[in-house]
Amino acid sequence: MWDIAFDVIKVILLFSVTIFVHELGHFLAARSFGMVIEVFSIGIGPALWKRKVNGVIYKIGWIPFGGYVALPQMDPTLKENSAGASSETGPKSEATDDAPPPSAVPRVSPGIKIVVALAGAFGNMALAVLLAWIIFWTGKPSTPAERCSVIGFVETNSAAYAAGLRTGDEIVDINGRSVNSWTDVLQENARFDDVALTVRTPDGTRSIRVPTEKSLLGFNMVAGLREMSLCRVMAVEPDSSAAQAGMQIGDLIETFDGVSVLSIAHLITLVAERPDQAVTMSVDRRGQSVELLVTPRTDPALGRARIGIRFDPMAVDSDKVVHIPPGVQLKSHATAILRVVASLLTPGEARSTSQGLGGPFMILFMLFDMVRRGLIIALWFTCFLNVNLAILNLLPIPILDGGHILFSLIETVFRKPLNPKIINAVSQVFAGLLITVFILLSGRDVLRINQIRQLSKPQAVALQGTNGMILPATNGAESPTPVSAPQE
């Protein structure tokens, strides 16, 4: 009970510091320009503590998940020498009652507003850089993909398979440059339209040339290749063949029918190829090797055989740490969220991507799980959150920081602000849309968390912690993105 309470406190602290540095960025930038600051609040809702110093109300809200800085001069509808609403809406009574007289609220230039809007994202990125260095210095529990460049799976309908690449091959170098992890593989592939891979196979070393394809973000990659990943059991479905075989939460699947399992995709394929066959499976259970006999059964809904388990896509080897350069960490975090944004803007992928998104409750649930996994993992995820918050806030959407920047740029180009009625109308529309999305995602989060809790019951053999957002694939080049937990 006390352990859970301490973990909850850690989640609140990590999330609060993420909000704090964002708002501190706005605050410091505004103060450096001599702007009017009405309220600086960490947390929302009724004040747990507050104090007025030099005309600024500093407060801590009862609800720790949020915060704001009330800056009337950031309001794009502000009229000359008149007090306006805050840039990040706080309680109107406090902002109004304690605001300076209208004559003390002059307009500021668009350039200043752009700098102040950017400062929030700068605060998050500064914290992300600090965390990335801490993770680099201490070392992060790792996945196989962060330690080696072995191919975990090759899609059979890909150009990579046609060129001769196979699951289990180790990529030694790409176009003459040695690679030691999957991050290296992705970075080298991104530089060329086609690549010459030196590959170590069971039959010896050979060279294979394969074309690359443009990803959604515009960088090159070899399609059809997957990295190595751990097949650690996150949940076992009741009455499944895996449950009947005695599989337990936390089991690490090492071999299936005598074949070494190199990734989740690899295991799914191995299982699908053996419907209704009794197969021996070797698992690592708390350091001991255990042999299980399992029979894959055909799932009509999926149209393939499966054994009834769900994997932990965030599984890492706790006793094997890697020292990932800060720049690599930050780039992978940014790439992950940009990939999601690009998918949402792609007609053929928007629906499936939106269905995998997690909302605020799932983010907190995921952060809680990271805290339970260990301090470094929690700091790594907090680093990811800060990069994501910085990027998302800069999207050109009214009511976000990017919206302030957009309005200020328009004011710069036309040398006068937009019509306040237009700004208010557009802002209200987007505010309504964001509130609607917030409610929909929150409702789906509740359903997903309830599903996770159902799996956590004894009769379902339970979860060994989950990863929130229903769960990301992760390796040296990927960061958490909300997708479904893989199942087999």
C-alpha cells in the first residue's frame, strides 16, 4: 500500500516538473520583456497555497496535473491600453481582481509574443536535455535492439526478403560504415536511396544491396525489416492454450519448437505456421529455464493460429544497460511524435493512428508504470513527455503556443492584428474541438484501463504492470507512441 502511495507521489512530481518548466519558460521570458504577469500557477483548481508578490499571484492548485501563466498581453484580441484575458486561461476572478489598471497593460510587439510563446517549449526541451544526459551517464536498461544490429524479422513480401535478408541475420556494416545497434541501422539507411549491407549469416558473411523507401517523415528506410525485441509475457488469456500450458506473467519466451525467438513478430509467425500442433516452448522464468507444451489454436477473428498471450512491448533487460547519446535520445523521441502527427495528416492512416492514441489518463497510467519499473526508465519517459509537449504545443493550433505564434506572424506580415471577432470565433471552434477530443480520449482511456484491470484479475493470470497508452514499441530508435499491445 505504501509502495503504491510513494509511486503516485513520484508520478505527480515528475508530471508537475514537466508542467513547471514549461510555464517557467513563459514566465521568465515575459518578465525579461517587462510584460504584465497576473498569475503563475502550478496545478489547477482551488488554491492549496498562494501568495501575491510584486503584483503577481503565485499559487499551487489542488489538482496537480496542469498549470498556467496569466499574460494578458499575449491575448491576440487585446486592444490598446486595455486589459485582456490571459494567454493560458486561469481563474478569471484572480486574474481580474489582481490585475494592474488598464493603462498598465500596453500592447507588445509580435516578435516579443513569439519569443514568449516559444519559451514554454524551450523550457521543456531544456529539461529533456538534462534528463537525456542523466540517462546517458547512468545507463538505461535496454532492449536487444539497443545492443545489437541483428534482424528480428523480415516481412516475406518485402524487397528486403527478395534480396535475401532473413530473420536472424546480423548487419555488420552499411555502405562501408560499421553498425552496432538498430539505431545505427536506421540512421545509415536514412542517408541513401539504396544501401549495400554486409550481413553475417549462418552460412558466412555476404553483401546484399537493397533499396530504401521514403517514410512518412521523408527519411529513407529499408521496408520490411524489424529489430530484435523481447517476447516477455504481459498477460495470459484465461482458458487459452498458453494458460493451459502453465505460462505465467513475466515469462520470457526464448525458443518455440526449437527455434530461437528473435522478436514478437517472429514469434507470431512461428505460431501461425503451427496450428493445432503440440509444440515445445522454452521460457526464462525468474532466471530458471522452463519447458512448456503448447498447442496453437486458430482464432477465427484473426484468421491465424495463436496461443493466447499479450506481450510487453516495453520489455527491457534490467541488468543490461546502454549509454545512449543525448542527441540520439532526443531525436528518437521527436521522430516518434512527428511520425504520429504525420500519420494523423495522412488520409489512409489517420483513422488507424487515431484509434491507437492515448489520452491524459493513459499518459499518467503509463508514467505510473514507468515509475514502477525503475527511476531511470521513469526519467527516460519523462524526457519523452517533455519533447512531446514541446512539439505539440508548437503546432499552429489556436489556444496552443503555436496558435499565438501563428497570430503574431500574421500580425507581422499584415502589420496589424487580425480582427478580434475572427480570432475569438476561430479560438472557440478549436477550443471546442480540443475539449471534445479530450473527452473522447479520456472515455476511451477509462475503457482501456478497465480492460487492463480485468486482465489483472487472478483468473486472467494478471498483468505484470502495463505500459499505459496501450503500448508502444520501443528500441534504440523508437519512443513511446500509443499503439495496441501486441498479442499472440
